[in-house]
Amino acid sequence: MKPPEYRLEVDRAALSDALKRLAKTVAKRAGEEAVLSFDGANLHIDIGGGCMTVPAKGTFDCQVRVSGKTLLNLTQVLPSGNPILIVAAKDQLRIQNCAIRCTMQEAWSKIIDLPVNLTGKEAAEYLAHQSTADLEASGLTKVAGGMARAIREAARLLAPYGICGSDIESLIHDKRPKTDGDLFGPQ
């Protein structure tokens, strides 16, 4: 049995404008995925806490997660033709003749919306309390994993000074502003 294939048509200029605005607006976090959804009239492109909509026609009864960096890089090489045909099938999103590896999931299953341009500390605080399933459905698994790796690496480097991972996590989640002298005493 052939897997379902979803197709949308969008105006090239509108798609280009939306991608360019997102590329200028959102922080580009390593590993963050863009999530594409369709509400029956508009294609929604969510990434980095930003969302742009583009009028679209067709059927797209799913959400598609793709590399945010790859999608935003299309602003420089958006395929020619108008309208642009967007097709999602199995593990591939095709935008005209350009194919991007994707993950398809149930429509509107993304539930975590990050505010735009969070600092690394704010993102760590926000994502620390999310479930693995919610992180995955929202395209944030690699972002959260990168933060966890950074904490482990910092703990490894600071272990000779008696500082462990839980100390670093406490520092991240402490809302009190730090001054230069807080960690090692007054200077």
C-alpha cells in the first residue's frame, strides 16, 4: 500500500517573503526543526518561536518537520515556477524539484511554542520541563539534547572544582541575576 501523499500549491513570492522574514527574525538554534502545518487556507511555517502563514490550496492533513536551517536556506535558492508545489510523502518534503528529508506526524500535534529569540538560558529553562514526546513533536529534540550535552561538558570541565551537573542546572534555573563576583565571592 502506497503511503499518503499531501500536496499544496503556494504563491512563490508569498513563500519567498515568509521565509525571508523568518530568516531575519528568528534565532537559528543548531538542530531546531521547522514545523509546517495547513489549516485549510494557509500554510503555517513555525520555527524558533516565529510563525509565518502563506495562502495555500490543496490537502495537507499532517504536520511536517524539517531542518530549520535547510528550510531557511531556501530563501537563497527557492525553485522557479509559480505556483510552487509542496508535496509531503513518507520521509521527504519536495518544494518543486528540491527535496528535503522530513518527519511527518499527525496534524496539529506540535504543542510547544517557544517565544521568539530566547537566550540560551531562557530556552534551557523553558525546555527542561517538557516531555520527550512533546519535544519531538515540536521539532525541539536536538535543541534540548544540545543543551543537555553542553551541561554535561561544563560539568566535566568543572569537576576538578567540585561543580557537578546539578550545580550547573541550578545556576541555569536560578532566576536571580548574577553579578561577576557571585560564583567565586567578591572580587
